[in-house]
Amino acid sequence: MADEYLTLSLDSGGDVKIKLRPDLAPGHVARITELAREGFYDGVKFHRVIPGFMAQGGCPNGTGMGGSSKPDLQAEFNNEPHVRGVCSMARTSYPHSANSQFFICFDDATFLDRQYTVWGVVEEGMEFVDALPKGEPPAKPGVILKATVS
């Protein structure tokens, strides 16, 4: 089977091409794919961008408190390390609470390993993630203009 990619077209200058990893987290990849194809991520902000750590998005209301109308996911924690470019699901303190929010690591964050579900890795366009406005929340948050799966 050919690799599938999630492409996030960002207002920070270009496209971020993320290789999906259904071998690590089939349920999470299926959810991300479904939401992207429904247009859920189009127009969604990166509401939490911490230099040296990660950029978080996927909340429909831009606050970090929301998700999709779909049920929360069962955790699919795996052994993939949280390093630069890795994409993982955000959640509450409850392990099975991931829904639509995700984050992209700027740098190594291996203290998150086996506690958050890794579902992809940036293969192209990490410079556009690096260019996202910083803050919790940023004064003028970066936006996903369009999310596509191919």
C-alpha cells in the first residue's frame, strides 16, 4: 500500500507534508483522515505554539477546549519517540480523550513518549511550522487554510 500524506496548507507561507503512520496508530490516522476529508481542519488555528516544544492545533473554536462531534479515541500509545517533526495527538489527563487536537514537535520532547499517540511525521515544510506565531495563545494565531489527504 502506498504511503498516505496529510498536507496542511498554512498561512505562515506554505504546505506541511505529513507522512501518516497507520502502522503506529490506525484509529488516530483514520480519524485525522476523516476530519481532513470533511473539511474540519480548514480555517482552524494553532492556538498553542511554544518555542522549543510544539505547535498545537485542531480545536474548532481556537481555545484548546474543543473537539469534533465524534467520540474520543482509545489511546494507541506506541514506541515512536517524540522528536522534531513528529505529529502526536493532544488529550486531557485521561488517556482515552484524544479527539481532533494534535501537535507537531519543534524539538525532542521524549518525556511525552508512550503517553501520547504518535500518528505521523513531517517530511516537508517544517520551516512553515517553525514560522507559526508563538504564544499561548498567539496574538495572531497561525491558521490551517486547507487540510488534504492524498
